Amino acid sequence: MTRYILRRLLQFIPVILIATFIIYAMVFAIPGDPIRALGGDRPMSEAVQQTLRDQYNLDDPLLIQYFKYMAGVAVGDFGTTFQGRPVTDIIVQRLPVTLYLAFVAVIIQIIIGVIAGTLAAIFRDRFIDRLVQVSSVLVVAVPILAIAFGLQFVFGLQLGWFPIAGIGSGFYSYILPGFVLASVSTALVARLLRNSLVETLQSDYVRTATAKGLKRSRVVGRHAMRNAMIPVVTFIGADLATMLGGAILTEAIFNLPGIGQEVFRAIQAQEGTVVVGIVTLLVLFFVVVNLIVDIAYAFLDPRIRYE
């Protein structure tokens, strides 16, 4: 297992380098001069502008800029904003909000998606199965904006059960945005688990266990579910990392001070260092989550061994 983890970590190094370079190149290829924009209506002198360009390596070739930046990332330095604030401080302040939102969304996704998918597979071609399939297609088809505004109007304004903006109410502030962020993923998990479990229940070893007189709940819960959950675990692991990057719209609608909202603000202000720093962190997080998912396979399926 240790050799496998080390080998995977070595494989992730080129992935990280390529992904971060593409992000870095795209961000700093955006038209406009961030130094001139920094002065606003009161342009700075050429001397001040040149000092800032030298400080942020803006006159260096792209590759030189990138390698200088990655050298800082290697020691935990994600750069500084044009106002002199370390990007690490912004991440430390904003990241917990987004992580908490993603955590709530994943819990909702697992509970509702797994229960719905399991019931649909067990009661295949019956009312529950058709209800799950129709509901999942409907959720995927409806735009996220419509889902968000609908939940805000019904459960926030009309019923008053949950706050519709900010994080002042603690855990309750994350429930509505969590449902919005998890809506499409929950529908996909339900359909994915339903199809995987239906296929698994038709396997020979499941039929053998049933023929031996084992209870239906034991056959499904202990034997079929472990294999059926493998593609679901893969999807949830990848989706967790995707949620962190895809929370921009949700955080904007519910006015949550997370990294998604900060990325949006940084793009508007042409703060490329902030955008690159946050997205680089998300790439690292995505790599770690994928490694954890790969290791989890061995616990779900005893036939999988890492040499």
C-alpha cells in the first residue's frame, strides 16, 4: 500500500504542474494591465508602476513567472495581492466557509442520493423507481438559478425555515445553499447507484447468496451494496473537489463569503495572483481526494489489491 501511494504521488506531480501552468497562463493572458487598473482614476507614476512590475515579476517571460510562483507555492507561499496582503491569509479566511458548504452538500448528496438509488433498484420498474428516475431528470434539467431562487422563496421567505443569505445563523445558513449545490449531484448519484445496484443484484454471487436462504436485507446491504458503491464513491470523490470550484454561483446567490465569491471578485479586480493561488489549492485538493478514493476501493472490494 505504501509503495502504491508513493507511486501515485509521483504520478500526480506532472498533473499538478501541467494543470497549474495552464491556469497560470490563462489568468495572466486576460487582456488589460492590472497595474494601471490598480491606480483607478488617479494614475500612478511610471516609477511606481515599474516598481510594482518588478515586485510581481510582471516583466519576466511567462515561464520564468510561473517557475518563480511555483517555487513559492512549494514552501506554502501563494503570493500577495497588489495591496500587499498574502493570498494565504485570504485562503485561511475564506476556505472554511466553502469547505463547510461543500461538506453539507456532500452529506445531502450521500443521504438522499444513496437512499433514493437503493430504493429505486430494489423496487425496480415500480412506482418508486419511476419516481426517482423522473425526479432526477427534472432536477438535472432545471437551471441551478431556478432551484436556488425557488428554495429561497418557498423555504426562506414564505415558510421562514431557513435564512436566505449570509452565515449569521450558523449551520442553518448552509442548508439551502447546500441543497442547491448538491441538487444535480444528488440526482446523478441516485441514477448511478440505481443502475449499478440493479446490475449487481443480477450477478451470480448474489443469486447464490439468495439461494442459500440469506435475508434480502443482508444480501443487498452486505453483498450487493459494496460492489455497487464503487462507481458511486468515484463520482462523489471527484464531485467533492468539483463542488469547491463550482461554488461561485451558489455563494453569490446566498451571499456566502467563501473562496468562490473571492475568485469572482479577484477576476473583476484583475488580481491574477489571488485567482491562481486559490485555483492551485483546488487542484492540490482534487489530487488528494482522488488518491483517497483510489485507496477506498480496497475496502469496498476485497478483490482489489495494491502491489
